[in-house]
Amino acid sequence: MAEPTIVHKLNEGSEGTPTWVTILTAARWTGPDSVAGTLTDPFPAPVLDADEAFFDNAAAPNDGELWHDNTTDVQVDEAGRNANRNVLQMAETGAADPTSDPPVFTAYDDAADTAARTNPTVWILVGTAGSSNISQVRAVETTTAAGSAGGWQAQVHDVDPQTTGTGVDADGYALDGNKAGERVDMATFLAASGTKTLNLAACAPHDATSGLTSTVYATTYTYE
């Protein structure tokens, strides 16, 4: 068999009726925005997306997720934030070739580190003192309604998600390269023309580094 053709897609529709759009170059976390005095959630959007409102639900479950730690350890969240399922999709578009094992979804500093499986060093993936040195990028597989309400348990910015909640699937993962327990090991292989879905989150501590920080989402897999 040939190598599967796998792409990542973002949801441009709603949680209940997703519209999947392939990420051609990159995605960014947008927001939070202040709308009528209300803090809205950040959410991954395509680079150069004109409206900057990629999948913006007005009612729970809300679209994105954010936690902010200040000196008194206050956490900002939105109702329904852990109930999302349809945020990012991993899709096989070749129509003929599956993976031979469950794919792995994680994040690295850049493309070169992804190819070499080099441990991340950027703050958003290795964390900060304010986040107890835990990655700020979170993900969980939701293909088969893993976790709470098809999403995951409530997250805390400075607590490893695998140490809270009632199980690994329910808690999600803090993405940090090719490390066991800090990557999403899919439950089953990716079938030809098949899809996997994930929920993503960004957890921002008070000592986050200002400016732009780039990372690479990576799907690794084997095939026959």
C-alpha cells in the first residue's frame, strides 16, 4: 500500500454543524476579545482569515478555551468550555490507504524539530514558572466522544491535565513533543478516507512571553 494522505482541518462552522476547512499554511490563536464587557474565548483560526471569527459560538458550548493566572492565581473561563468536540480534524484524503497503527498528534517548535523528534524549547510548549512548567497547548481526541460531554474535564493552567478528572481520555494532554503522556495517542488507526476529531485549548499564564510564538502541530504515523 502507499502512504496515506493526511491533512489537518479547522472547523469554520458551529460545534453542532461543523464546516471543515483544510489548513493550508498555518493557524493562529485569536482573541480574547471584549464584546459588550464580556471576555470571549480564543480560538485557532487560519492565518490571513479576514473575519478573525473562526467558529464563534454565542452560546455554550463556547468555541475556545483560555485560563489566565495572575498573582492571586485567578482563572478565567467560559461556561461550556470543556464540551467542544469539533475543533480540529485529522483527515485521510487519499481514499485508498489507512495508517497501520493509531496516529499520534502533538506539537513541536518547528518543522525541523518535528522531523527529528527534538524536544520543544519554546515557552508555550514547555511552560513557564507561572504554569508549573506545563505546556500551554492542550488537546484531546473526541472522535468517539472521549471525556466529559464529548470533550474533556475542566482544565487548570498550572496542573498537568492527566492528574485531574477521572481518566486519561477525559483529561486530555498538554502537548510537549514526542513524550509519553504529553501527546495524543489516537485510540485506533486512521482508515482510508477516515477522520479523527480533537478539541484544542490554549492556557495562558500571567508570565507568558509577549509577542508572537510559533509552534507546529504534528501527526505522526506508520503505514504499510
